[in-house]
Amino acid sequence: MPHLLTAIPITAYWLFRIIAIIFALAFALIKRKAFGLTLLGTVILAAFSVFGAIVGAKALYIIGQIIMRGGYPNFWTWRNWQVMARAGGVLYGSVLGVIGMVLFFAKLFKHKASDLLGLAAITLLGANFFSRLGCYYSGCCYGIQMTDGSLFPYQLTEGILCALFFLCFVLWRPERRRKDIIFPIAAILYSVTRFVLEFFRGDGGRGILLSLSSSQWIAIFMVAVAVVWLYKTRPKSKQEHELDEAYP
């Protein structure tokens, strides 16, 4: 991966991920009171989330490599595992890792998990803009070759769309009304976007199953969970309230 600034011994990939982490922490600190967090609690949650993102991204990457290439003779060599250790990670792994650590934090410090997942969802959308810039400058996660010979700007397309989703949430400010619907709405927006954009990915190793990549299957799962979430948390009608009272 190329260095963005030759005077600084860091690749563009990691530089933009550091920027994404700083952005996420700053946004969480700004929004902490709306989601019932203290300053210390926000910092601890951020540390948990960063840990989950790193471990989740690498874990899902390694799992995918084992499934796709585990049968190759040289896969289990020390040299190959060194190569995998230096490689990047899987974005969905970061998302799942953050979700896991947010749930753990909510359980540990007795916070409402759905509220914190809402904050995490908005933050991840904004942070992903910077993460995809890192992908763009490092040359990974590239798009298919178009008719003019250029590559479809997959990284920039996803990053810009996530930035637009982030701005919509910031302007809409749903935390003033219902925090519990933020996460499922964000999950649907990102998952549908990712599902469609996956058809324009040009890099190999996508974990194809029934003509769909592993990321597309995860997107389908995320949308299904989000739809069920929204159905379960929908405002109940008068008749439903009466039924709940009659059959507690």
C-alpha cells in the first residue's frame, strides 16, 4: 500500500483509519448527552468500539480466507499467516465487532443497548467515509473495469453515500424522538447500498455463494434483522394495546 506522505512512515490505509477513529470519538463526544453518556463513559465506549472494530475486521478476514483457501497446501504455513496478519480487514467484521462491544458495554454499565447502537450506527456511517478514502488511496476494494478502461470508483461511491446518510441523520436528529429506530434504519440504508455496490466490486476473494458475495449475504441478514426490529418496536395501535391488556 502506498504512503500518502513520504515523510510519515504510515500508509494511506492506516492514516485514514486513524482519522476515522478521531472523527468517531469527536462526534460521540458531541452527541454523548443526547444518548445518556458521560464524558468518561463515551471514552470507554469508544475504546471498546475500536477494539471490537479491529478484532472483528481481522477475524472475519481470516475466517473468509480459511473458508476460501484453507485447503491449499501452503495456506497453513507461517509465511502465509504473516502475510494475512499484515493485510487489512473486512469492513463488515468491524461493524459486527463494534455491535458486539456496544452490547457488552451496555450490559456492563447498564445502558439501554438500542440507544447506544443508534449512536454507533450514525458514527460508523460518518467514519466509513474516511475509511473508504483510505481504501481508495491504498488501491484496495477497487471496482470493476469499465468500458473506457478505468475502474469503477467503488470506494469513493460507498464513502460519499455513507457521508450523505450521516448528514441526513445529523440534520434529522432522530435522537430527539426515538433513539431505538436509528440503528435499524441505518442498517437498512447501508446494507442495501452495500448489496448493490457489491456487483461493481472488481477485487477477487469475495466469498461467492449462489452468485452472491459474503458481504451481500451479511447485508441480507442485516436487513432482515432491521425489519424485524422496526416491526417489534413500531407504535402499537389502540386495538393492540387492548389485546395486551386483555392477555398480559
